[in-house]
Amino acid sequence: MIQAPRGTRDVYGDEMRIWHKVEAAIRRITDAYNFSEIRAPIIEHTDLFLRGVGDTTDIVQKEMYTFEDKSGRSLSLRPEQTAGVARAYIERGLHNQPQPTKLWYTGPNFRYETPQAGRYRQHYQFGVEVFGSASYAVEAEIISLGYTLLQDLGIKSVSVNINSIGCPTCRKIYHATLRTFIESRMDKLCGLCRGRADKNPLRILDCKTASCKEQIADAPIVLDSLDDECRTHFTALQTLLTKLEIPFKINPKVVRGLDYYTRTVFEFIEGEGLTVLGGGRYDGLIEEIGGNPTPGVGFGMGMERLVQIVQKHQSADIKQPDIFIGHAEEAGFIKSQEIAYNLRQKGWSVETDLLVRSVKAQMKYADKINAKHTVILGGNEIATGKAKIKEMATGTQTEVALTDIAEYLTP
């Protein structure tokens, strides 16, 4: 038997209904914040991620699905979506529209990593990106958007963690401080972190290896290296979040795993320690991939993990066809299909028997699919133009004209 590749999965049934509920909430909340949807390709030129995401990140070094096309061009399945949306912002001339540009997206990403609960090699992501504003108010707005979405989905036990990793100027100061700190511990770091020490030591703080975590537990924090402008920006964000009554805490260990971040970074942690959402500011990304200097900020949220958490807090709505229309003979079979078609055109959810089962088997099927009502059509019902509709929850039967079934179903 051919099975799905490791790290991929099929979504269906009750879980699919949770996905629909989450996606409906996303559209509702992004509309309230006046964001527009964008759908970018799932394949991009590999160089976009080398320059945008950063060649010192785990994503680029270990996790990308990269291949050459028939013309010898290096392409990659997107491991994340910010770089692709930033590319579209430049290429499609979105910078010529009224600013800021506020975009949201959902869709699959691909990373070659060890599959775990809520995290897969093909995983779906919801995210937002805002280009064109350097204000701390944009950061507060998208943090509030994420917070509002989770509240709307009934996820109350969320901790908003914020930090600032500074601008490139104060980052240089922090890098020097961090290198000095890790110099005597270099031989105890993993090979990947030793390679990062010179080029981007900040990435060491994001390492998931237990030995590295132990060595950097008491590392100096980046907040101590912020210049006055970055510190003022971070303080203003805190003030606004307080005004919005969004609870948060400063967590110096939040640095995020991508090279393009500057200044504010943040993560939302669910009650049991799962990271639900992560993002921050990336004022150098547009310029890095070929555009004019443009500030940007955004976040990404794993859909599988979000759905997993929503399932803990609320159950999926049970799928219930409004009516099952069965039959007792051939004439009833044809009539059941005709009435079902007409009811579906009016917006009702209707199921019929497509396996030509006995009446008893049809009623068992109607019960299994949680039909709200049932009706069986035979020669007598067709001759009189009337049939008894049964309300499955109570067993009550009501005689109704076949032409009036829609009116009967209307509350």
C-alpha cells in the first residue's frame, strides 16, 4: 500500500470542521482590521530565502526542500511565507499603492524536520504582514489582531511575550558582548552554533539543542545593549499594549529564528507551553531582496497547532443534514433525487440513498449521519403528493405536501 510521505497528513471529518471554524474566524478578524488577502506561489527562487530568511538559520541550513528545474534554476518549496510576500510587494508594485500595505495569507509551507504533534513537514500557516510603517503602533495592531483571534476562538490561556533585539547598530554591540560570553564555552556548543558564533551569534540563543541551552542560560540579554531610539520604541509599544489592555510580559529569551528580524519580536505561548504565534519587525527585509528601504512587521501562526488547541477548548459542530429523503421503490427513488435537488437549490443540506438499500437500512443510515429529519417516498406518497416527515430527535411525524417540505424545514 502506498502511504502518505512522513510528515504529511490528511485532514477530514470533524477536524475539517474545526479548520473551517478557524478559517472563518481568520477572515472575520482580518476584515475587522482591514487586511487584504494575498496568495503567493509555494515555490520561489532559492536565492530569495538565502537572502531573506538568512543563510545562518536552521531553515536554510537544514530544512529547505530545494531542487533544480529542467533549466537548471535552483528553486525551493517555501519554508515560510514572509519572504515571498515581501517579494510580491516589490514585484507587483504594491509600494505604489496608499501605504501602509496590510496583507494576510494562509497556505502550506514545507520544512524537512522531525515531525511532532502540531508540526509537520508540510504544515499550514496563517500570517499577516504590514509594509510601510515604522511606528510601534503597527506592532501593537498586529499583536492585538492575533490576541483578538485567539480570544474569538475561545483560547484564553495565552501569554504574550515581547522583546526587542535592537537595530543593526545596537545589535553589533550585543554581538560583541555575546561573543565574549561564549568564547570560553565554544567547545561545549554544537557544531552548528560554533559556525554561527562569528557570523550571527544571536542565532545561538535560538538553538534547541539541550547542551547549548545549558551553556547560554545565563547569557547577557540584548535589552542591555539597546540604544536610546530602540529603547524608546520598545517602551512606547509597552505603553500602547497596556492602554489596549492586552496582557504581556517582557521575555529577553525571545529572539525568533530568522535573520530578518529587527527591534520588536514576540511570541504567544499557550497555557501548556506551546508557541502558537511568532513574529516581529523586519525593517531591512525589503531592501535585502532588492527593494527600496521599507519598514515591515508581521507574524506567522501554525494552523495545525492552532486547530489542535481549539479542539481542546471546543468541540466541532456535529454535521447534520437537514433531511434524509429515502425511497420504498423505483418511483420513490427518482422522486427523492428530484426533491433533494430542489431543496439543495434553496440552500438546505440534503442526503439521499445512493446504494438502493432497504427502507430499514436507509433509516439506520439516516440515524448514523445525524439527519435532523427523514422522509420515505413510495407509490402512495407520490400519488397523493404528501408524505410523513419524521423529526429524528423526538420521533414526531408530520404529514406535509411534497411541495411544502422547504416551508416545513424553515424554523
